[in-house]
Amino acid sequence: MKPALSRRWVIFTIASSSFVLSQFYRVSVAVISPNLISDLGLDTSGLSLISAAFFYAFALMQIPVALYLDSIGPRISMTILTLVAVAGSLIFATGESLSMMVIGRVLMGIGMACNLMGTLKLITLWFGPLRFGTLSAMVLSFGTLGNILATTPLVLVVTMIGWRTTFLILAGLNLIIALLFYFIVRDRPPESEPANLSDVVSVTLKETLSGIRELFALKDYWIISFGSFCRYGIFAAVQALWAGPYLMTVIGISPVATGNLILLMNVGLVVGSPLCGYLSDAILRSRKFPINAGLIGMVSILIVLANLKQGTSFMLLAFLFFCFGFASSAGQIMLAHIKERMPIERAGTALTGVNFFTMIGVAFFLQLLGSVMQSLYPQASLGADAFRDAFYLCAGFLAVTTFLYFFTSETVRKLPARHR
């Protein structure tokens, strides 16, 4: 095996590992929420702020990240930002106050903000366009491992060594990845063995601004952005935080069982994503229908969850949480929808814009639900009534999203056969 060929797979593995860690940090608060409440005396508002801080920082970093990757390169950018995440994990593990925990989560969000885009850029530079689709899908699949590790495995580890020690170990693992990244990864293969790179099309600032104006004038951009804001924001708010206290305090199940149910949400998402994509592309030849079906499914499940009582059977809960992840997976078709509504040279701008709203949506709903529950039920903010109103509120947002989405334009049926 040629040295450059061998090295590119090592680079792919290290970069993918950093994205797995990013996905883990996103949702790790859900199953340790009882520990945070007990150790720090948090209410729902404080708990939601801690969880949301990661996503605010992550979303706001997307614009500078794009500039860093192009000007500094992925090796230096990702190394420096990973070290920021190391500091965040250390602060989070040792924090004794709400403000310190928020600072730790903000630094984690900043530190993880580059991992997906940086990995995709490295794939482009080292492997070329013919493998990009397959390898980018592999990276996203690996990322799901981070979500899975933040469920039952995290519960078991925290039970054995405590949540603070767990995050200290994660800081050490993060540091090892940063060092490996700096000493092994290079932005490009040697000139003697160049990757099969496609021609880079450069655009002027005037053309970029023109593309942004064109995007902002498109009705569908705002509807799809709002749809992604609500769909992923609500799904991730439940996955990353609120499923944990809901299942443990309202339904009354154990932390391990809670981790298993959150794991099933991820399984539903993993199973549903390719199936919904295939249905949209090849069977239904529609973007709107599967997206709206998924949104309606999420609304229905949230209404059912709002009315469950303590003692609900685990099998029913397993079915509902799997279906919630499956229904949410249809929303990922929104990225294809917005890409097809713009000329190909504007697709990157459109996808970046929607992605910003997607990540901000998570922070918004994490904090909104915590604030509403604390405001309406200050003495029982983690009680059944609080969660009932929170789930009804989420269902209302998704119902509005579904209604608006009917006014978007269909795209797949208008595509030439070679694009299908």
C-alpha cells in the first residue's frame, strides 16, 4: 500500500473519531441530568441553559469555521478548537456552579464546531470527488456512535466512576485526539501522489452576496429553515436533555432503562434516514409528502407522551421512542429540498443557511422548554403537568411547521431523469 494511500485512511479514522466525540458531547447531559440536579441544586431553567449553551456556541461558530477551514486549513483549525473542547470538558467536570458549567459547555460547543465540516474538507482533499458521497455518509454513520455512547454506556460508566471522573477521562481522550491530529494529519497529500481532486470553482464576493440575496428572497428558504429549526430542535431537545428527566421522574423508570429508550430514538433515526430518503427519491418522488408525514408522526407521538402515566409498559415506551426517531428522520430530506430549490452554484450557501437554523433550533427549544416548565410550575418543574405542557407546546410548533410546509414547492418530479 502506498504511503499516501495508507495515511489518508489514518487521517479519515482520526477525523471521524473527533466527530464521534462531538456527537457524544451534544447529548450527554440527558442521562446525567439527575446527577447535575443533585450535585448543583439546578432547576429546569438552569439545566436547559447548560445543555443549550453547547448548541448556541456550536451554531454561532459555523461562519468563522468556514473561514478558518479555507484560510488556515483543517489541521491547525481542528487541533486548536479540539484543545478548546479539552478545556471545556475539564471545566465542566470540575465546575461547582451554574456559570462554570455553562462556560464548560460553551467551550465544548466551540471546540466541536469544526469537526464535521473539517472532516468533510479533509475527505475532499485526500480522497477526491468519486469517494466523497460514500465517505461522508460513513462519517455521519460513525457520528451516530457518539449518540449511542451517550445513552446506556454513559449511564453504566457514570454509575461506576461518577460523572465528573467520566468527563475528566473524556478530556484526556480529547487531548490525545488533538495531539494525533496535529502530528499525523496534513491538509493535503504530497504533490508526488496527489488525490484525484476536482477543479475548485472560485466565486467573487459580489457573486456570494448575490447568492445570499437570492436565497433570502426565496419563500421556501424561510419555510424549510423554520421546518428544520422546529423538527431537529425539538427532536434534539428531547434526545439531548428532556427525555432523561421525563422518563425517570414522570414515568418512574431506572437510569439504565432510560438510556435504552434514548438509544432506541437513535436507532429509529438511523433506520429511518436511508429508508425515508429512498422513498423520497425513488418511490414517492416527492420531498413534501414524506417530510409532512414525519412531522405529523412527531406531533402524534408527542401528544401520546404528554398523556402517559407512571407505570406505562416499557414495550409501549420502546415503540414510541423508536417511532419518534423514525418520524424525525424524514426531516433530513429538508436539506435535499432546499438544495434543489437553488441553482447548483448556490447550493452550498443554502445548505449552510439551513444548517445554522437547525443548530440554533436545538438551543432555542432546550432553553424554551426549561423556562416554560419552571415558569408555569415553579414548585414541580419536573412533574407530569410540566412535561405535558412542554410536549403540547412542541406539538403546536410542529403542527404550524406542517401547515406551512404544504406551501413549499415540490422539486423531485421536476428534476431531469439523470438527477434522480
